[in-house]
Amino acid sequence: MFRFMPATVALLIVVIPVSAQTADEIIAKYVKTIGGAERIQAIKTLRRAGKIIVGPGFEMTVLEENKRPNLVRRNMSMQGMTAVNAYDGQTGWKIEPWTARSA
């Protein structure tokens, strides 16, 4: 078993650098695979929804909506309360009911 160890290590030293890709290469390949940058730029709205689970009994749902050029709205709901963070490209605002204040 120990006879093959140096050969295996030498092979890994040669193979790993050859197969490595940069982040830019990976991103370029992905963009090409999904249809190119023009197709990505054609998307005008994006909606993402998810859930954050911190521990037993603590769960928060999150909904984020983006619209070009720079509109953003994020709703976070927890224990019957909904917080809102929004940005219209110039002004941002938020409502956080669990802090009993808005800004």
C-alpha cells in the first residue's frame, strides 16, 4: 500500500492544477449555457421566496422582489408580523413591527 502512495501524490499534484478553472471561466460558461448576457438583461423582474429557520419554534418567511432598473422590496414575516424593507432607486424605507418603530 505504501508503494503506491508516492505515485498517487505525484498524480494528484499534476492533475489538480490542470483541471482548475477560474471563477470568471465558470461564470462565462454558465452565462453561455443559459442563453447569453442578452437573455439575462431581458429579465425585468425577479421574485425569490424562502424560509429562515433559526431554531425550534422560530421560523421567518422571506419574499424579495426586484424590478429593473433598481426597485427592491423585501417582506419578512414572523409570528404574525410582517416587516418591509423597500428601495425605489433614490429613497429607502422600512417597517419593523417587532421594534415598534418605522423609518
